[in-house]
Amino acid sequence: MFLACALAAGLLPVVFGDVAFDTVRGGTIISTEEVLDFLAQALRPSWLLLAGETAGVLDATGSVVGRITPATLPEMLPALGGSRGTDVTGGMATKVMAVLDLAAALPGLRVRIFSGLEPGLLTRLLLDPATHGGAPQGVTATRRIDTHGAVVVLAGVSDPGNAGTIIRSAVAAGGYSPFQVVLITCAIGFGAYAASHINDSGFWIVTKYLGLSVADGLKTWTVITTAGSLVGFGVTSLLWLVA
């Protein structure tokens, strides 16, 4: 196995979920959890460290849950949601159930879900996976430029839906009028709407419902969402000038 050879040579392999070709659907998503499940069966690790955009698994009050076992999972499920953004792999609920199944199949395996946004935390966990630490995702910096805008610096966020969740704290503290808040919300929504493709669950819903192939979906639905996004963002920008 290539990964075993890399580890034996002192190298650190980097693997991740991604889009893959599928003989039935044309294209599908291989989630990170599916990759981990395959690798764990072969490598038999003692720890799995899953870096995300939150400090861990959050309960209904937003507090980090210190420990989840198969016995405590049922009471936690109502608080575990799906993905907050454009994600077809199920979000935190699916992640937790997948790693619990994996831990049951590999006795002695422990799993840590933590924030990949906190500087230095990954290094500390690699040195000592049982160490405490973590911080919720958030805005790392915000600077008001003038009365018409602000720059918000986000760390490690790739999903526009997640960015919308994170940026709300900056908007709330920005002194914007109610109408400006509406326009900011519209801008985020139109940005997330653009270029819907095979990494978007909505793409698969539309193509399967209409009987479109992946190629036809990219030529139609992707183009439509991109055009609608650009028009909506343009209108929102014009309204901002008079807000």
C-alpha cells in the first residue's frame, strides 16, 4: 500500500474526500469518512483526528460535548444537524455515526473531532491526541473601511454556506441598518447560489428529477444558477449604493 510505504519513509500522506466518477450516476462524492473507514481497516490506528470548522460536536446549547458513545448517541441525535452549507455527505450527524461504527469495528480506536481553525491545535493534538483544547469557529478579524463596507477575514472556510454562518457575528457588530443587513444576507445567498455543480446536492436533485445527464446538468442548471447569481448580486450591489 502506497500510504504504508509513505509512513514507513517518515512522510505524512494527505488524503481527503472528493468528487469521483461513477458508472451509474456519472459522478458522486466520496466523503472523508468513507476514505477514513477504508484506511483505518488497513492501518489499524489508535487515534483518528477529524479537523472541522467547529470546536467539536455541539449540543443543543452550542456547548462542546466531551464524549459520545453508542449508549449516549440517541439523546444527542436531535442536536446533531446535517451540513450547514453545500454538502451532500450528511454533516455532523453522519460523521458521528460513521466514526462510532468504525470505533466499534476497531476495538481501542479513539476519535477526536476538533476545530482546524485554531492556530497550533493540530500540532498539539498530533503530539498528544488526548490533550484538551479547541475554540469555536468564527471571524478572525473584521475592519470597517468606510460607511459603505467592511473587510472580514475568515480562516479555513471553503463553503459559502458556512461563511454565511460565521459572518453573522461581524454583521451584528457592524452597525448596519436593517435594510443593509437584508442586502448583506442577499449577497451571501446569491454567492452561495452560483455555479451549482456535482458537489451540490441541489444539482443531483434537479438532474435526477428532470432526467438529465451530468453533462446536460452542467450545461443547463449550472449555467442558470450562475447567471441568476450574477444578476442577483448585481441588483444587490446597486441597492447597496442607495441603502
